[in-house]
Amino acid sequence: MSISQETAVLDAIYQALRTLNEERGPGEQIAVGPSTCLFGEGSALDSLSLVSVIVDLETAVSDQFGKPISLTDDKAMSRDPVPFTDVIALKTYILELLA
């Protein structure tokens, strides 16, 4: 893993969250940062919003790195905790998939 790869993945996650914010009203904006809760207790995302972020992210990462990834396969869903609890956990999981 290179620092540039780590930065690129984090940027892709942030962009997916910013895209989601563009679709939400002023009072519904979610914070975009490393500790942003994506799933579970304390998450500002409903299930449809999470799916939207995941689809955008799978596409962006696959396009950028030339390697298709799936964030909702059996491997991801059987992890405890799941890899999208927060931004850092998601970034770590994506980097594992790209390795």
C-alpha cells in the first residue's frame, strides 16, 4: 500500500459522501471526515443512502485502480464488524481488496 493509494481511496470515499450531500437538504447534510459513521448506531445514513455511497464508491475505485471491487460480497458481510461502520474502516477494507 502506498500513501498515494491510501489518499486516493480516502478521497474517493469523501467524494461519494459529498455527492450524497448534494442530494440532501441543508438540514440533512452529513459530516465528511475520517470518523463519519456510515452504518449502525449513530449513523446519519439510511440503508438507501448507504447503498448509494457503496455503488458510487465501487465504481470510482474500480475506475481509478483498474480493478473491480465488491463491498457487499459474502466476505464483507461476514466480517465483524462490517467494513462500513465508519470511513476509516471502509478505507482499510478497500485497501485490503486492492492489495
